[in-house]
Amino acid sequence: MPLTIVANIHAMPDQVDLVKSELVKLIEKTLTEPGCINYDLHQDNENPAHFMFYENWENRDLWQEHMNAPHLALFAEATKGAVENVIVNEMSPVD
């Protein structure tokens, strides 16, 4: 079953540029992962510390593999203390 992910990432106000640059680094590698349909990064127009990934995956198992990918661990290390919070919502289409 297809899976949509909406991931909201809030950077610390003084770390926006760092977090943004590290988020951008995730895109190219993620788009080559099995099951990734799209992986779109957005930044809030009024609150530049708020980023959102809109993602679609072929299924939850392939998304879980993504969540355990080395480049996500590198992101976490590079942004340690720079991210205020991350909220991930797993979404399914309504029939």
C-alpha cells in the first residue's frame, strides 16, 4: 500500500542555515532509494525555521529502510542540537 509521509522539522532559530543545508543534502540520495516516489522539501514563508518534507513511498517497509539509511544518521549527527523538534505523520489515501 502506498504511504505518504509529512515530516515537519523545526530548526533552532539561530541554526536555520545549517539545518537547511543538511536537509538539502538528503534529497539526492533519498531519491535513488528503492520505493521513493517523491521527496519534496519545503520551507515556511513566514517562519524560515520550519521545514517540511512531503514524501511518497511505494510501501511502509521501504520507507522504514529509508529511516535506517546511513545518510539519515549523518544528518542527525550534523544537526545535533540544531533541530528543535521533528514531527512525522504517516498518511494513507482516503478511498
